[in-house]
Amino acid sequence: MGKTKHTGPVKLPNTPSPKHWVSKVPFGLGKVKPKHIRETIQVAWNNKDNLNYAKNIITKGVCDGCALGVSGLHDQTLTGPHVCSTRLNVLRLNTMPAMKKESVHADIDELRKYSSSQLRELGRIPYPLIRRPGERSFSRINWDDAMNMIATKIKKLDPKNVSFFLTSRGITNESYYVASKVARFLGTNNIDNASRICHSPSKTALKRSLGIGASSCNYKDWIGSDVIIFWGSVAANNQPVSTKYMYAAKRKGTKIICINPYREPAMEKYWIPSVTESALFGTKLADDFYQVNIGGDIAFMHGIMKHWFEMERRKKGSAINHSFVKEHVNGFNPLKAKVEAQTWDDIVQSSGVSKKRIGELATLLAHSQSGVFVWSLGLTMHTFASDNISQVANLALLRGFLGRENCGVMPIRGHSSVQGSGEMGADPFVLPGGDFDSKTIDRIEELWKFRIPRWQGDVLGVSIENCLLPDNHDRKIKLYYLSGGNFLETMPDPTFVKKALSEVDIRVHQDIIFNTSTLVDAKEAVIILPAKTRYEQDGGGTSTSTERMVYFSPQIPGNKQMIEEARSEWKIYIDLAKRVKPATAHLVDFKDGQSIREEIALANPNYDGVQHLKKQGDFFQWGGAWLCEDGICPTKDGKGNLVPVDIPDLNKLNGEFYLTTRRGKQFNSMVYSEKDSFNRAGRYDVLMNVDDAKSLSISEGESVVVYNKHGVFTGNARFIDIARGNLEVHFPEGNFLLPKGIYEKLAKIPSYNVAVKVEKAERFNARKDIDYPRKTN
């Protein structure tokens, strides 16, 4: 545990800074930008039937959006109120009424005509539901019958035939913990969570490089750092309140660098609604952009280190922090040999960035006394993602940017409390407070008083594949229990996913709303259980932010549109355990949220303190202000490990592009607008470089086809400032192009980047029946 404690929020400066303004035209009139005032008015209108409860959620609850960790209207980074459009958009999930009966029990094929956005607008799930094969609609079922059916099935199955999944839509640490405990009590290690498809490689890589599984620093460390590097992260869009932190950092003289194929408009300029100066005149956020190829980050980082070693040959100590490396780092010579073996030609070709430009950033970092590396899905959604993150850690270790103020490595989380999911054990590779190893198993068994199965559970993607195994296969998933989530819109190859989900005997959706996956058939039954929101959870609950702040969010009374039959998620899991193993279920029983928190403090030593969180605003930060404080890592020898990695071969042939998916106006897969607020791109636009388009005789707005052996995507060309040879399409619309069954070797995240070809639609369609059979949805 770190010995230095977080010192609390700081104030923004009162004086204006015109040098950071985007424009002297007030409110960015005429600019392409989010309409924050208009959106806020629209949100108020949408919640007019439950406005007081909506206000209480905003002012008393933990943020339901990203993992910045805003509690009520405040956080531990900056004084003053904070609220963002993402949080406001998600608000309606918690205030809306129940679905009308005619919608709940509508013909299944009519419901299947709806998008997930349209299903969301129908309202909350009012009571337990069931639909069996051949039935045209869902039928009401009482809680006892629903739970008994699930329990009876589990009793008949080998535990390896059962799988649990928890998404990150407002699920608390208490629910993650109880789900983790109940799954193991029922004999299965098939339990996974939403971090599998976002930041699982961050944890895996940081563990091997630094011995930690979370951000080493705080948002406050941005403010006053010499440099912040945003790597594959569009924080302004995905974590909007972070723009205030960037503004505060800019006012302190911090340089902000973005490394991304697309020169993201949101990171270049932003109008921060809760900062008067910025709301009026905007703020220039990024000082520079390095437009690296998709998948070219490892080569780019090799280039930075290669330049450092060249600087070192001219003058020792000009780039490498030798005293830090000598005292706190292993593996310097093997890493140096790996880097120096790389040729500049290979580095430039893979990264797409010139030697001169790489040298500029390398020099800036060498001259900086402090720095924070922030990254997101642009680094993690690759088959070599752990190598990407270890390469970032290599940079931090060589410069000594670790374990002290204004320094650190930060995987910035996009979902509230997803950081806590693995820390509570809702992951096949971990248990609360440790990895899934014999030492941790013994420790947790002593606490839990029952045996934990020793076999390795499967991750999300493999569990989906296992739904299609023969019935007599010992890993065939026959009952899939889902707390939220929509695999049809978050996993590659939705057609395959739909087929897999339909091949389980029973599928349970414990959720707040319908989504498209809710409507997929199952062989025996689809059962839907209405869950309470985090603000309705009995006894309140906690969530963990990116910076390891654990906040208490109270149960908020006054919901005029309360779903009477909805239940707290952790209570549903306990009920299930009691029905499957009534004789021993007292071992997983909890009388209230407080008793769960008291056990969490014992199960995960980092969380000792969570038991004292009891009212709105209560929080603590596990690990102290900085992990690896003073350079001492929680590894066997206390040192960080430099990890030599290879430049990946993307297998991209001549004439091919490399494609990645992007988010627009959405939260996870929940889309809130057909147009991106920052570039006006539509959901079916293909974002590409103008020179690439010219080489293919493609005009802006023209219909184009993006295709590979996995699928076909038809959209309209839209020209953006993106590195040549790279394309972006929106997620989840473009997921049909992504390959199934391809995972990162260590963290097992699916691949979300792939080689594709692009053609004018008229040319492709003229010969599609001959050469390119179209993939049907």
C-alpha cells in the first residue's frame, strides 16, 4: 500500500487565458461541436415525468457513466460541480416507467424490428418473463417459478455447463462480489465481465510489467505534469469530465499529446460547459497529434526508445533515467538489444510516422521531468494488446515516470465500477484480492468455508463459442446467466453470436431493459429477471473509479416510477444459491449491503476501508495516491520489468486497409444519436483519408463497400484527417467485418481490428455474385 494519501481537489484558476481559446465567437456558434445546453434541456424534458428523482440521482448518486468517479456533482480532482452529457444521457435508464403490457407481450417478430435504441425507449422490464420455443411472445412468470426453473436446470448440469457474465451498467462492487462468490459456490469458474472486451489487456500487461492491475496515479497528477500522452484514447468523447482536468493541466503549462490514427476533433478543441471561459470560447486541448497507423503503436514506441538510445550514445543521461533504472528496473540490456535491432525503415513503415516526427516526441519526453501515459481501447483491442501496454510501461520505466507526483500509467476506464469487477473476483483468472492460484484459492476457501473448483474457467468469447459444442461435450454451455450486456452488439461476428446464444438450453437476462439479444431464441427457455438500478439497490452500494477511488452511492428514495417487482442484483444471486444448494446456502448469504462490504474488506485486503463507507460522499482510495510509490513495485523483487516485444505483422496485403471501430454519440453500444457531435459523421459512414479515396476514384458521400472474408459493410465515404491506409467505421454497426474466435494471447480480448478492402459500391455490386458472396445479417 502506498504511504502517501490523495490530498483532495484543487481549484481552477479564476483568470481567463485567451491563448487557449478556440475562437472569440461566443459558444462556438457555427462550429461543429456538441450542443451542451440544448442537450441538457432535452434531458430535462425527457425526464419531466420523474424530474425530482432525476435531480436526486445527479446530486446524490455516483456517476452512472464512465469511471472518472464523480460522486454527486463532485470528485477528488477539482472543486466545483461536474456533470456531462454521457451521464445525462444514461440518466433515463433510471427514471423511466415500466414497459407497457402491449410492448412486453408483443409478437416476437414485431419486437425484432426494433433497434436496441428503440427497445430502450419502451421502458423498464416490469416483472419476470419467460418465452419457450415456438411461443410468439413473452409470458409473465412469478419470481418463484422463474428462480426454481433456473435452479432446477443448474442442479441437473455439470458446473462446467454453466456460465455467468456481468456487464458494467451500474453494477456495484457488492453485486460483483456476490456473483463471484455464488458462481464458485455453485461449482463453476465460468464467470466473466465487461472488462474482457475493453481493458483486460491493461491489467494483464501491467501485472507482468509492474505488478499492479490498475492505474498507478490519479487524475490530479495530470495537473502540473510536464506532459500527458493520450494513446488510442478519445477521453473528451468517452470521459467528457476529463476535459476539465485537461483544461486545468493546460493552465499549469502541461503539454497534451494525442497518438491516434484520426486527428480526433474532440481532443483538438472542446467547449467545456462547466468552465465559463471554455463554454464561451472553447479550449485548445491537444498541443500535437501523432497519427500512427492502426496497430503501429509498438513500432512507434520502438522508435521513441531507439531515439533515446541514440541520444544516450551522444550524452549519457540525456534520455534514460539511469539512477531509477539501476535501482528499480529489471531487463534493461535485453530491451536495449531488442530496440537497437529494429531498423528505422521497419519502424517508420509499421508506425506510419516519420523518423523526424518520432524524434520530436522522443526529445520532448526526454526533456520532461514528469509525465502521465493515458490509454484506452486504441491500445487494448488488438491481438497484441498486452505487448502494446507493456511497451507503454517500458517508456515509463526508462524515464522513471512512476510512483511519484505528476507521473504514472493510466488505463482510463469507460464504465462506472468496471475497475471493481475483477477486484471482486468476477473473472475466470482471479479471485477477490488475488490471481486464480493455489495461494489465493486457499486463502479465499478459508474465508468462504467451501471448496472452490480448481479448473480454469473460460472467458466471454470462448464461452460463447462453447454454446455451439455438442450436447455431450463437457464444456458445452447449456445455461448462460447474463447480468446486462448485449453480445450481439459488443462481440465480433454478430451472426455467429446470435446462433451461439440460440443453442443454449436456458438463457437468463437479469436486466433493466430489453435489448436485441433478449429476443434471441433458446432451446428450452429465455427467462428475463427485472433488476433494480444501482440507485435502488438495498442499502446502497460502492463503485471503483479509474484512479482506485471507492465511492459509496446511497439508496435513493422517491422514484415515482419504481418497478415494484425489480430486485437488487446481489439478492437475486443469493436467492439462486439457496434454491440450488439449500443445505449450505447460508455460506453465501448476506443480510444487507453492509455485511457484504465487511466481507469484501477481508477478501480483498486492498479494500480494507470499504466497510466504513456508509453515507453519500463517503470514499477511500485503495493503494494510496500512487502505486509503485518511490519506484518500488509489488513484484517479487520490488522492481519493474522491462518487456522486449516484437513489431507485430498485421498481414496487410497491397491494396488493403486496416480498419478499427469507433464510438460516436453513444455509451458502450447504446447509441444516442445517429450523428457524431464532433464531426457530423453518420452511423454508416466509412471514415477515410481523402488521398486514399482519390486513388480509388471515390468521391465524398459516395456509396462504398468495405469487405473481407468475414463480412461486408456498405456505407458512405466520409473524408477525415486520418493516417493513410486506415479506416474507421462505427461500433457496433461495423462488427460484421470482425473475425470471431481470434483472441489476444494473454488477456483473451477479441480482435477488433482487421484488414479490409474498399471499393465503390457500383463496382463491387457489379461482380459480387461472382467473386464476393455477400454476408447476410
